[in-house]
Amino acid sequence: MLCSYGLNGWNILNDWNNRKAMPYSTSNGVKIYYEVSGEGFPFVMIHANPFDHNLWMYQIAHFSTHFKVIAIDIRGYGRSDKPTTPFSLKEMADDVLGVCRNESVNEAIVGGVSVGSGMALLLGLDHPEMFKTLILVGGNSGGAGSIDDRIHGYTKVGIEKYHIQHLKELVAPDFPETKLGKYLLNTFVERDPWLSGESIGQIFRARGGTDMTPRLGSMKVPTLVINGEYDNSLAAGKRTASLIPGAVHKVLPKTGHACCIEDPAGFDAFVSEFLGAHGFMPAAPGKPATAKG
């Protein structure tokens, strides 16, 4: 029966079988799911509350042409474990290091959104020899604000009601009412049965309990901070960029906190320009990127 598929059908089936063998890192005792796309210099992508790795869907599609993109479901989301006991932001950052060990990554670009930017910032501060550039979306270096409201929403109001409300608050005011906006936000709501309100609450506690602001002056890694025009972290992102030596700050018009999914073309242009300035974008289209020097 397989012969009737033809060569193209066999390739599709083989690709599906490969995708079913989903990669996990378990080096820190928590099962962390991730996906790898493309080849070249590693580009690690860490998503925000309350999304999963698909927050980076457009960037995975684009940058996997040039890089080995490693997109992670942080603990509490997607196909990763949902621990409900307390943990720290450092432990969440260590999950990323575990994925890097799995993939034999010794050097990488790292990008993060919201809590993901906090993890990326901590990785850049603690491991400058490994992470060669930082892309921080949101970029708050202090303890995240309004965590009590978020924790109450996920643990008391409930995921079914609160998740979509939270998602809408993280984009520009008109985005949820557009056809594309409704569709994209709903892709994350469809995964509500996978989520645990208690686990999400622990993520907010971990982020809220970590202030990296006093360390920003010691950052040795080239850093780009991106905020949306309507981003509730805009002021905090500006402050972070002002305190990191040589950091670049960009504001993406007509977008919110989740600007990478609202205006991927504008967002990717910021990232490509920054990576190009540091020698990470290939000169010729379609060629994998390599590290500068």
C-alpha cells in the first residue's frame, strides 16, 4: 500500500514519523519540549507567558533559513512538564541550558519574550561565553509587575476565562478583533486543556522574585531590546536598554507586548539588522549563518 504513495508521499510520511519522535530535555528533572528547524549557528527562542513556542512561529519560518532555530516550550506550557511546586527563574534558565546540552550547543544567539526575556537576560549575565547576542522582547529586568492579579486570574478565575483575557491584554487594542488576530490567539486558547493554573502561577512567582537591574552594567553581550508601541513593558524595556552598555532599543509601531506575532515583518527587520551589525546574518540569501570571527 505504501508504494501507491510515490516518492513524494513517502517523504511526507517519513517527515511525519520524524516529527512524532519529539525531542525533550530532562537533564534538570523537568521534561522540556523543544523543536529544531534549519541548520547553522544556533538561535534559541524562549516564549512568553501565556503562550508556547509557537509565539515564535513567524521567526521560526524566517530565521530557520539561516540558523539552527531551537524553539522551547518553557516549563508550564505546551508539551513541557507543568510543575506546581515553587521554582526559580534560574531553574527555568537552567532548563534552556539543558536543551542546549542536548543539542551540543556551545554558542548561540538567544531571544526571549516577557518571562522569556528575563530568562535570556539571566543567561546572558551568567554565561556570556555561551550566548553571543541577546534579543529581549519586553526586556523588564526587575521583578514583573501585577503578578498577584495574574496568579489570581489563573488559579482562581480559571484558565478557561482568564487565558484569553490575558492574551488580549498583550497585543495592540485592535489586534484581537482582526481576522488574523482572532485566529492566532485562538490557536493558544485551543491548548487550554494542556495547561495548569497552579503551574502558571509558579512562573509568575519565579519571575516576580528576580531583579537583575543591579547587574545590567556588567552585561558583556550585545543586546537588542524590542518593545511594542502599546507594550505594558515599554518603560521597563527602555530602562533596561539604557543600563546595558551599548544596548540598542527599538519600538515597533501599532503592536503590543507580543509584537513578534503582531508584526513579524517589522520585528524580523529589527532582528536582522541587529544580527547583521554583529556579523551573524549571512551575506548570501539561503546560506546558513556562522559565528562572527
